[in-house]
Amino acid sequence: MTDHHPARSALLVVDMQPDFMPGGALAVDGGDELVAPISALVNSDRFAHRVATQDWHPAGHVSFASTHEGQKPFDEIDLYGHEQVLWPDHCVQGSAGAALHDDLPLERFDMIQRKGMRPDVDSYSGFSENWNPAGDRSPTGLAGWLRERGVTDAVVCGLARDVCVTWTAEDAVQAGFRSWFVWDLSRSVNPDGDDALRQRLTSAGVELIESTDLTD
């Protein structure tokens, strides 16, 4: 068991959308296997609040390879002085692939935090956008929303482990929350990097746990 405080905790379910699951535009192997266990966690009584993040890109988004002539998915470019991976077009606003998965208990979520809505700025984390032309990372407002509800502990799971879940968990620490990363309720775009990722998260102050640690 973790020592998180249910009355002051929030479950953050990151980007459980069809485009990140097998058959989707940016499929993560095994992503669909997380729907049922994450739904069970959402339905548990271990959290005071439940938040779903949702990638919600306009067509022609700056992170899409198709937006950049001569580039292909997974190429990297310099964007505002930082590395930007170029992705296949995914989670386009209003598309079926951008919807939260139908089998999630959506009625249980207090809030849905959409991200990546600015055409010229990417956004991996639920807490802050990626770097903008001014060299800043603008907050999404999620940290304030949680603080106003007395949340001190953030428990993070979802897709993809090595991108949006990691950035969300790390930003939770930076925002002053205690941060837990439910390792078995996430999957990576590149599983070969998982060992290094575990070290990165631990060094950032994120506690790695398994879903069994959240059961009595």
C-alpha cells in the first residue's frame, strides 16, 4: 500500500484515447489492456477526485509531421530552442480517435483537462504546455484546480508511459504535489527505454508503484 491520503488525493488518468491504442493513429502496444484496470481504479473509493487528460489537437498542429514539409513521423526538429518529436496526425479535435475511451466510467471524473489545443505549441503534461515561442511553459490550470480542492497527492496512470504520463508525474512534483506513478497501468511508445525512464522518474521525486499497492 502507498501512504497517500485518499481524502486529499486525485487520480490523474492520462490520455486514454483510441488514437493511442492498437488500431489508432499513434498506437501504443498494449494500450487497450489498461482500460479495464484503470476503470476499476476510477471506480474505487481511494480518491477524492478523478481527472482525465485529453489530447485535443487542431488540424495542422505544430507537432504533426505532416505540418512540416519533408519531415516524417518520429523525426525530431528544434522548436523554440527545444527538441520536438514530430508525430503522426493524432487526437484531432472532434475525431473518434480523440474521444476518451467509451469503456471508461466517464461519469466518475470531476474534470477533463484538454491539452495541446494551441496550434503552435505541443502539450504532453496535464499541468503545463511544452515550450512556447517566448521560451516559457504555460500552465494549464490543473494545479490550481487541484489545490483549491485540497489535493496534496497525485496518482498518475495512462498513456503513453514515456511521454505524457512521465511529464505529468514530473510536473506534479514541480507543482508541489506528492506524485505516484502507477507503472503497470501505463505503456511506453518505446519500451526499450523503460529502465532509464524509471531512473529519471525516481530522480525527479516521483514514487513508482504498482496497482496492487493501491489495494487494501
